Amino acid sequence: MARLTITLSDARYRALKETAARRGKTIGATIEDCLDRAGIKTIASATDLVAQARRQSNLCEAPALALAIKETRAARRRRK
């Protein structure tokens, strides 16, 4: 697993640490959760998501990908 060094304000670090403790998770796991919710995924997991959508909808690849992109964008707009 890769390591990363980031710089946060003291207040942001305390908030992150408190959130992780409240959830019973590590800071790293909390950051991973946030990245997942933000839609930041590996190409492999995005490909799997498209394949799953295609199987469930009986769409071929191009319409399934278009639908996945549309739904992802809509979800991101709702989070703003």
C-alpha cells in the first residue's frame, strides 16, 4: 500500500481525527471512505461498475457507459 504525506490545518486534522474515532476507524480508512463517496475510484472498479450496470440493465457497452456517466454526474451534483 502506498504512503502519502499531506499538510492539513490543525483544525482540519483534529476534525479528521475526531471523525475517525467516532466511526471507530483509522484516519486512513476514513480518508478512503471519503474518496469513495467523492467518486474517486480505480479504473478497475469503475469498469466493474459499468459491467454490473450493463448486466442489470441488459444494455450493451456504449449505452451502459453513457448511463453510468450520467448517473455519476447527477450524484455528484446532488452532493454539492
